[in-house]
Amino acid sequence: LGLLKSIESATSTIDIANAYVILTPAMRDALIRARERGVKVRIFTNSSKSVDEPVVSVPILKSLAELIPHGIEVHLKQGATLHSKFAIFDNELSWVMSYNLHPRSLVYEGEVANVILDAKFARQMTEDFEVDLKEALGVKTVAELNIPTSALSNIAGSYFFNRL
């Protein structure tokens, strides 16, 4: 709920780095509304090549596919697995957390978040985020996601969302 409030309150920028971006409808809608109000939204997450749990790659890519048409920037990790989980709002508020952006973290897993209201810290986080983006694959269209289809990926997607 606090993360949703931070998204809803953002006025200029939202930068999110998260290992598993499998968005709940509430999170997806909040990000889209932020973009519609003119907030620059950037997401950095694992690609199907970098994710350490291959079964979740299709649900991640499908979530991203819902954001791209709304002008939300998507950047995919290349190489080793991204395990970071942080968010920066308006270059002032930072969340550093264990929380994965997927329904299991919301419902089942015990997660923690440190919320830091400090512009200097946020700037440092943004600088690190920018370095990550330079090494990432920027995705401009849904087609560039190359979402594979398989029975297993469909089951995995259902598993995550049927747990809400």
C-alpha cells in the first residue's frame, strides 16, 4: 500500500529496479496513471536471459507488455541476474526493499522495505540506476519483448495471479 501511495504521489519521476516485475492490477494501473499525469516512469528488470527462475520470465514480459503502450520505459537486464529491488520517486524518496513486484510477495512472503526521504541518497540511487540502464536493453515496443508461448509459462502466470 505504501508503494502504491508513493506511485500515486509522484509528480516528476519514478525509477524502479526489481528482479521480478509481475504486476498486480493495482500496481499496473497506478504506474499507468502516473505516466498519464506526465510522470516519467522507468522500469529495470530481468530479461528472459538473465532471470534466475526461467518459469517467471513470461509473466514478467507479459506485465511489461501492458506498460509499454502507455509510454513507460522498459529496460531489460543483460548478463547476470538482477536481484536488486528499489524505487526512487521524484529524486527525493527512495525505497530499498526485499519486496519483489509480484503477487507472491504481496500475499505470502515476508518482505521488508526501508523508506528513505533524503534527496542526496535519492541522487546516489539514481546515479546507480543510470549505470544499470546503460548496460540494459531498452525495449520500445511490445514486439521487442519476444514473449515466448508455452503451456508451462501459461501455468506459471496463472499460478501467480490465482494467488491474489
